[in-house]
Amino acid sequence: MLRKSVFALLFISGLALAQTGPKISVSPLTYDMGDIKEGDVVTKVYTVKNEGSAVLNIRNVSVSCGCTVAKLKTNDLQPGESTELTVTFNSSGREGKQSKTVMILSNDLSSSSARVTFTANVLTNSLKNSNIPSSSDLLAKRVSLKSPKLAFNEKVHDFGKLNEGKVTRYTFNFTNTGGSTLDIGFVVTSGGGIATRLSSRKIEPGKNGTLKVEFDTSNLKGKVAKNIKIGSNDPDEPTQILIITADVVR
């Protein structure tokens, strides 16, 4: 009987320990900006709250596109405390449906990262007006259709928990959905521990390509986020950003 009581006490203590610590909560996790005019700069304020029992430390905030800026009011939250995450989207040079991601890394042990997404439908003048388009509008549209377009299947990948010293790999897939040859000029990574390899720097219209990423976790600890910046001759998005995250344990 005594043995059972001791076991039950240890079990309850374990549950209590598992429930302690910081816990991040973001509201809303998704937001639709609706129809906006090309060139508009739109801002959305998200609420970040610590629903845990210890101090929440937000270590990094990353965005998936150079068109997006995310600013956090404060990085350290006491239990029950909230702060604001202001996300600003610049729609200049965009057209049609847009989906962007903001990744938030913290010391929340139950989740390696919190992901916020927002969408928008960017309307150009030709889409907003029912008038017959001018010859200059038609020419611009033809030029746009002939331009290369770099389209990734995804721009964010979370490796989850990784042991320190482990080397892991992931492949990002992309397509040239434009009408002329896509020329990738550069691939730049943030910090060490990341190696990349492109399948080809030149991708013909309608063809696919890959960007293989090798991530070395040596000498890393805790929540980690790395950015990979890709530059190309895509006139709409000359620079795109990929994000990889992981929770490195020792």
C-alpha cells in the first residue's frame, strides 16, 4: 500500500513539473487582410501571452518575405503577461492571393516555435476597374506574363527536436511559373551551420528545381532559427526568404 502511495505521489509530482514553465499563446494565429490595393501598407497587431508559470523569453521573430516586417514590443513576459506583435505587410509589386508567415521562437519547452500566418488578395488597377484596359496596361500585363517567377512549395520548415551535433537535411522544392528563364543569382545563409546546394541556377518556364539544405547543430542549444535568402531575376520578388527552425537539445 505504501509503495502505491509513493508511486502515486511521484506521478502527480511529475505531472506538476510537466505543467510548469513558460507557455506561449498567440492570438489570432491566422488573419485575412481581405482585398487590398497594390501599394497599400497594411498592419495587424497580434497578442502574445505567457500562459505558463515561469518567465517567457522570446528569442527570435522571423518573417518569410522581405515584404513583411514584424516588431515585438517586449521580449520577456512574466506569467499572465501579454505584449503586442505588430506585423506590417507592404503590397508593392504584389498581385493576387498572398500568404505570409511569421515564426516566433521562445523558451516554451512544449513547442519549438509558434507560427502566425496572414493572407491578402492584392488588387491591381486592372483588377479593380471594370473599364477597358489601356494599351499600356495590356503591355505591362504581357511583360509580366513573360517574366520569370520563382514559386516555392513552402518557405518554412521546422526540424523539431534535434540532438546537438546532429547533421540533418531538408529539400525545398520550387517551380518557375513564369514565361521566361529564371536565373538565381545568389543564395545567402544567416550564420554558420548551414550549407545549401541548388539543382540549377537556371530554370526554364514550367520546370522544377530544388534547394537542398544541410543543417549542422554542433555547438548549438535551445530554439534556433536560420534564414536563407535567395536572389533571382523574378521582378515581383527579387529576394525571397526561407526559414528553418529547430529545438537543439544536449
